[in-house]
Amino acid sequence: PLYLIPVAHEVRARITAWAQTREALRQIEAADTGLERRAGQVLSSPSGAHSDAGRELARLIEEATSLPSYYTMYCPVDLVPDLSACLACGAEPAVRVGPSGNRLRLCSGCRLAASE
């Protein structure tokens, strides 16, 4: 739970606001509104304000907890066909199986996790 992460109230507020934006983008992406492709592009882009903010928040959480923290990027096959290299820095990511059985590609350099 967020309240257990030893960070300042301002950081918790930023995490909450970022998560609300991500959820809104997911809902738009899932809806038939004509904006779903653009929302999917924002969620699956390794660069841009949403990704940069997510990776910055992951860095703050990692500093506070001393546990590896990653920004998990949405990677639909039609928008992100190749996950063999990190989408942000080009390094070779480590492959792990996530809790729901999906494969995660984790870049330890830029803390980006791409979910297949």
C-alpha cells in the first residue's frame, strides 16, 4: 500500500495523481471513443511526460525503500512489435515472469519494465 512507502506527502500525492492519469488513459484506450489509439500510444511510449514521470516516481520509491522499482510500460503487439531491446535505452533487458504469468522485460539501467 502507498501509505507504507516512506516518502514525503508530496511524493505520495504525485504517485496518486500519476496513477489516476494512467487509469484514465487505460479507460480511454479500452473505450470506443476514437481516442483509444492515442491513449495506447501514450501508455506504450518509452519517452514523453507520462513515462518520464512514472520512471521518476519509481526512482523515488526505490530510493525510499532500497528495493528495485520499475516503470511498467504497456506494450500491445500492434504498437510495440519488438521487445528484444529496452525501448528507452536499447540495452538488453532481463526477462522475468510476472505474478500474473506475463513476461516482463526489465532494464536495470533506466528502470523500464515492458510487459508482454
